Amino acid sequence: MRALIVEDEFLSRKVLKSFLMTLFEVEIVVNGREAIEAFRLAHSENQPYALILMDIMMPEVDGIEALRQIREMEAREGLTPRVKVIMTTALDDPQTVMKSFYDGEASAYIVKPVVKEKLYKELEKLNLLSK
């Protein structure tokens, strides 16, 4: 299985990769624009991601907009199954959480700093990690 980490902060990228590297083939991009392109490229190579960990606040294209465009691409091109997306952010803001779920159709949401046990619990809920 493949996973994409979308994170503009270096330390967060390193931590997330260390959590996922035993479970997934991990790729990393630093903003939403790169995430959209990586998602498109993965499908064109017939190697789609099973998981995207997407930071919300990033330069160029934020996580919510990137997720919206990814979901549009899935619908337009009939891509199935839909990629599971866990939004990550330092903001513990209910409005941001709701926007992530309703505008972008996120699969889950984790407030930073991401803790390995919390991430694995979410992966289990999304059927990406067996008990």
C-alpha cells in the first residue's frame, strides 16, 4: 500500500514518515499543489495511494482546497476506491474540522502533534491497519 504525506513542516514530515514507513510505501510532498499532482501521477501510473495525511494550513494550496480537488478528480474520472484522507492541523478549531469533513469529505481528523497511537487508531477505523 502507498501513502502520501502532505506537510510543509520538516519535523512533522519526519515524524509522520517514521510512523508510516513500516506499514506503507511513503511519499512526501510539501504543499497542496504538489499533493494534487502526486495524486494525479499515482493514478496515471496505476499505483494509487491508499492513504493521504494532509496538513490543512500550507502555502500555495491549503489542505482543504487540495482535498476538494482530489475528490473532484475521483468523481470526474471514476476513480475507486476513494483514497482515505486524514487531515492534520495544529488548529483545534471546530469550524476547521467541520469544513474538512463537509467541504473536502475527509475520512478523519487529527490535531497535532500527531501521536503514533492516535494515528494507528484512525488507521484501524479506516481498515488500513489490522488489529
